Amino acid sequence: MNYRHTKAMWPIPLAEFQRRRGQYKHREDVFLIVWSVSVFLVLSSYGPLTAKMEGAREEEGWVEMLNSLGLIGLIIGCAAWLVISTRSRLKAHDLQCPKCEHLLNTHLAAEAVATGRCGKCEALLVNDHPSNE
Ligand SMILES: [Zn+2]
């Protein structure tokens, strides 16, 4: 079963939690490849940067500053794209604590698998965890 865009009925069985996490991880891996290639293409095609590397003549001060701002904007934009899409992917797989609403990212998800509980607020996330029996 694909858990994307389904709500979890917390607390859920460990097997479901791991399948949700696995499906999220798979989409994350695909996204990271697309993201890395896109960032590389965008940055490598940024005119002012490539001109600088090829040792083009010095630009005037204000042009130089605009070019730097453009580059900073691109980098911030790429970082924001990564953060926002990671959040939306975690939400799509409902990997979010029902009590404190923390996203169950890498270390919180690992903690939930290890203990069956949210690492932030201790809410029960896994209803058939061996440590609760
Ligand atoms: Zn929590």
C-alpha cells in the first residue's frame, strides 16, 4: 500500500511506520538527485559567475554588487526549495507527531522506531512496539 497523502491513525503499528518512512525516504532520494542536478545546472549557467571564472574584465562596482546579490538569491532560493519540499514530503506521508506536530525527520523517526515514542513530547506513536509490551 502507498501511504502518500494518507492520514495515519496514531498510534500506528511499527510495520506501517516503517513503510511510511521507507516510502518517504525513497521519494527523498529521487528528489535529492533532481535537486542536486538542478542546483548544479542553475549555478553553472549563472552568467556573472562563469564570466568571473573565465577571468572576464572587471565590472563596475554596482554591477558587481548586483551580480553578488543575484548569486546569493539563487543560493537562498535553492536552500529554501530543499527545506520547503522536505517539509511537504514529510507531511504527505504524515510523518508528523500528532501531539506536538514536530516533523518526524531523520533522527526523530529513528527514535520513534527505537522507542515507539516521539523524541520531543514522548507521545505514543507506535502501538505495537516491543518496549511497550
Ligand atoms: Zn511529539
